[in-house]
Amino acid sequence: MPEETLFKSESDRDRAEIAAYLRSVADKLESGESLTLSAGDQSVTMDPPSRLTFEVEAEREGPTGQPGELSIEFELEWDEDAGDGGGDGSLEIS
């Protein structure tokens, strides 16, 4: 299935700024509101359903045994036409 990028933004931010973005997303999800992402002349509004697939991935990129780049990725997924969905699984973030 081909992939289309609807919006992309990448910038260096301090931890407090990132926490504020994540808190805003959490508040919108909890209240059932749409999410609007905007940066410069880009903007997209999405309306996540009440149930989503939530993917969390921690990874390291780089040569084995050498310093690399670490990342934590959070992804929300849902089918445009299928409404609610997602698999069951246990997740703890502390």
C-alpha cells in the first residue's frame, strides 16, 4: 500500500516544549476533539476515532558496538473507513 505524507515537522526542542506538545495531543484525544498540526504553510486536521492502535518503539541506529542515535517513537494509527480498531496489548510507561 503506498504511503502519502500529509504533514511533517522536525525541529530541536527542549524537553519542556516537547512535553507541552504531547500534553496538548493527550488533552485533545481525551476530550474527543480533532487534532490540527501546523508549521509554516503546512496544516492538516485529523479526527481520530475513540479507539486507535498505539505503537511505541524504542530504537538505536548506528554501527554495532559504537555510539549511535537513539529514538522513541509514538504512533497513532486507524483506518480511515473502518472506524475504531486496534489490537489489545499491555503497555506501561513510567
